[in-house]
Amino acid sequence: MHKCQKKILVIGRAGLDLYADPVNTPIEEATKFISQLGGSAANIAAGLAKQGNAVDLFSPISDDPIGNFVINNCKHIGINTELLIKVANSKNTLAIVDSMGEKTKAVLYRDNPADLYLNESYLEKVDLDSYGLIIVTGTSLSRNPSRKTVLYLMELGINRKIEIILDIDYRQGSWDDKEEAEKVLYSAAMLSNIVIGNDLEFNFMSSSKDKGLVLASEMSKKHNIITIYKMGSEGLYYFHNHNKKFLNSFKVDSIKPTGAGDAFLSSFCSSKLKGDILSDSIKFGAAAGAIVVTRVGCSNAMPHLEELKEFIQNYN
């Protein structure tokens, strides 16, 4: 199993996911739920760890049993927990989700979220020189002190020539103001080497309902950034070195849409770190997203490398 020479730092939220059980049980009718580690950053870290990468999750967590749940599950999956910092009087994110195909519902509780208490004093715990890659999830930029801390960390990373990937990860309910969100996310994109988002997220950043693809293209051409514009089951476009390329999606029998983006990012990064060419890394990411939507949950659903290879080889 591949171990990258330097570690990966993933920044953002972690929490508890509860999935209505069995599949095709709506939340409102459920009598049983399955628990998993959740939150976009934690899911990405899980995908990376399951493919043999050394990964640190950098996030404040609640000083309560849910925070301990996050720590225990990270350790079980193989995510390093030294940078999970307990914060009093805060709560980890709770997501309650069912698996109903296109009718899947998710209810998110983010009351006084612990992850947004990331402050600059915590950077003392981070040895930046030990990382070859930093992954930033956009929700970490939605509010201070986390926003200020993460942007500063990105600047430090750029100065050290560390590759930085921004997952736009726009969640409207996390931001106080849409215009502010657009400006902050664009500023973060300018501190990144790779920017990844879905069509809705790029459209949001372009202040339009249909200009996201143009923005992804212009961002890549003007600022020498790799941009990846995902469209779910309709495939994706990616832009690099003034080239625009399309990859069709892998068609699967999905039980829910959640987790695909996190799976894409983790497997894309894992492949890229091995030295695979960009098109192959994007294919690995797309395959991981396709696998995860056929399984319950996100973090536990992340595929191992051999599963990915087998899926791509057998796909027709």
C-alpha cells in the first residue's frame, strides 16, 4: 500500500453522521440508525487514510462524548488525531441522513460548531514542513476565527511551496452573507494550486446561475490553477494548461448522492501523490465517487485502492 513521503493536512469539519437503517427507510419512519464519522474534511481524510496515506485532520472538536466519538473513529480508520483540539462550550456537527436514491434527505445540525473555533494559536501545533499537501474545505472559511486562521495557513503553505487544494464546499447555511462568501472563496482559490467544486458551487462563485464553467476556465487560464468542475452523474470538466477536457461519469445504481465529492477528492489526491498523470487521477476520483454512492454512509464507504482498480478494470 502506498505511503506518501510527506503527510497530508486536511482542514475542516468533523462530526457524527446517523444513517436511517435499513436502506430505503425515510428519516421520519426510521426506528434504527447507523453511526459513522462524518463531516466533509473527516470524510476526505478517511478516504486518504484507507488508501495508505499519512493524513492529519486539523479541526477543533467538542469536549464531550461526540468529540471522543470523532477521535475514536479517526483512530480506527487510520487518521492521525494529534491536531484534533477539544474546545469547551461547542458542538460537533450532527447529520441525520437516509438512503433514498434521488429522494435522499439530510438534516444538518450546526449549532455553535466546534470546527469554526480554529484560531491562530493552534498553528503552533502544526509542523508545516512535514506536509506535502494541504486540503482546505470551504466551510472552514465561513466564519472567524477559522477563516482568518485558514487563510493565513494557506499563505504560509504557498510560501513553502506546499501544494494546496481548495474544495469549494459551499454550504449556504454556514455563511452570514452570500457576497462575502463569494469574495472569501475566490480569495482562497487564489491561494490554491487546484480548485474543485460542483456546478452549483462554481455558479455561485461566478454570481450567476450558468457562468460557473466559464469561471472555472478563466480561473485556470489566468492564474495557472487546475480547476475541476463536477456535474454529478453528467460527468465533469477539468482545465489545465489552457486545455479543457471532459470525463463522463461511471454509471452505477446509486442509493444516495452524499459522499461522492469527498470520495472524489480523496482518491484524486491519493492518485496524484503517487505520481499518476492528471487524467488518471481524475478517473480514480470519479470511480471512488461512483463506488461511495452505492454504499451506506461516507467515511466507512470510502474504497481501498484495490477496490478502485478492480472497479475501473471491470467497468463496461
